[in-house]
Amino acid sequence: MAEPVMVRILGVGMGPHHVTAEVAEALRDVDYVLAADKSPSDGDDGLLALRRQIVEAHGRPGDPPEIVTVPDPERNRAVGLNTPGYEGAVADWHEARAARYAAVLRERGGTAAFLVWGDPSLYDSTIRIVERVRDLGVPLEFDVLPGISAPQLLAARHRIVLHEIGRPVHVTTGRRLQEAVAAGLDNIVAMLNPPPERLDLTGLDDWTLWWGGNLGAESERLVTGRLGAVLGDVAAARTAAKDEAGWVMDLFLVRKS
């Protein structure tokens, strides 16, 4: 019977300076890193370049692990998708990703790593995809090492606590923000956000907003203030971050005043 593949799921925050000593040690021991290549037809994948920086900074000196790129499957990103349609599109995307990763892991074996932005526990599906690879018949074992999460970075950059004394913080997606508001929640972190013009921010003009884009990267942008007054600043900052880096990931905290 073939030896099982070892897969290490490593949280890397937002770049080389966020990699913990534990994750750096793991990177020195892996045979290769698996990474989705999302390069557009007219340019490079900026996040893939950032992964290369992480591997070069923390891999074996003089002999960092190879980065094995896998073309990322297309995903249905139609603006008008309802919640079931969106969830179905993501499930199909994950299924296609798992099949492509399974082919590489079957061929190469050994010890592979996935580098996960932020922390693998929060709005990331690498664990689910690796479990799906195993369901496809690839003999594997895996472990997970934590990283610095996006909400942690947001709080640190704005020098705030994510919740008031003795109060909860609710973490959701921009798509489900109004569900949280309707449920009476008034201290909300929203991730996986579309551009501001596609967010439903009805009734939140007087709430306080703390926004961050590309946190921890050179293209980082921050905006805070009364939501109704700074929404235009958020749109401009988001565009600037994307223009500078070639990609943008943002999140925000909103709190009822």
C-alpha cells in the first residue's frame, strides 16, 4: 500500500512578516507547496507572487520548496446570484479545485503544503477541499497550523477592540450583512465583500465603520468614520489598493453608534 500523502495547511497571515515560527518550521520540512494560479490573461497573479515571497523567506535556505501551480477553475461570479445560487457556485468551484489538487497529490506524493491567507479557520475552504481530495480516494493525512486572521489585523491597524466590554462580535459576509442587522446584531465584522456599490448598507449611515483593504501588504489602505460620510473614501481606497497590488481583499467592522 502506498504511503499516504502528508498535507500541511498553513496560515500565513498576509505575508512573510506574519508567518509564525511554527509555520516557518513546517515550511522548511515540506517537499512542495500547492497553489492556485489565478493569473488573468493580461497579467500575473499578484497573490501567487506573494506566496513566492513567503516561501523564499521561510523555506530551506538555498533550497526552498517548489511551488506547484494549479490553474484555478472558473467560478460563476454572476452579480445576480441569490444565496442558494451562490452557495451552489462555490460548491462546484470547490469540487473542481479538489479534482485538480487530487491529480497532483496522486502523482507527487510526499509532503505538500497549502498557504492560507489569514487563518484557515475563518472564511477559508482549504480544509474542506483537502477533505474532499481524501474523499476522491487520495490516501492522505493533514494538519493545520494557525495564522494571523484578517479581523485581528483590522483591530490592530485601527487600534481598537472588536467588541465593547462584555459584548459579542458577529462575523459574517458582506452578502449576509443585512441578515445580521435584521436579527438585531449591532457589532458586525463583514468579510468576503464585493465593491461598496454592490453592498446593501441600508440603514447603516449613522453606524461607525472601520474598514481595511489589503491589510499587512504594501498596498494597505484604512478608512474609519461615520459610514454615510466615508463610503466614498472606502470606494476610492479600495480602487487604489487594487490598482497598486493587482488584487484586493477587504473587510470592515460596523458598530451601531
